[in-house]
Amino acid sequence: MPNSTDRRDERRRGAVWGAVSATAMRLIAAVVLLWIRAGMTPGGVGSRVTLVVILLELGTIVPVWILLKTRLKEIQGGEEDAASQY
């Protein structure tokens, strides 16, 4: 049975992997939307709406990394290990 540091390392790797993959998916979505927007009529409503969606998509990257920092603090503090004892 792995000790608590092994479980913490595994949780830490999982949290980082989740943040990296979420960021990658958001960047891919933004690139695809930019590609779609390039084919639209410049200055049209669809073009503007697509730009807003792209900005919203990119704006969600910062909270992902803020939440990762919080999650890593929780893992380091052993809060999940303490909660599993109840």
C-alpha cells in the first residue's frame, strides 16, 4: 500500500495534468474559432460574436491556473487525507 506522500504526488500530477489539458483544449478551441472567424464577413455580427466567444474562452485560462494553485495547497496540506479518515 503506497504511503501518503506517494498518494500526494499522484494527486499533484493529476491536478497539473488536468490544468495543462484544460489550457490546451481552450487554446485549441480559440485557434479553431479564429480560423472560422477568418472566413466570415469582416465587421459582421457573426464575426463580432465569435470574437467575444474567443475572448471568453481565453479568459477562462487564468482561473484554471489559480484553481490549480489552490488545489496544490490542499494536497500539500493533507486536507483530503484528513477528510478520508471520517
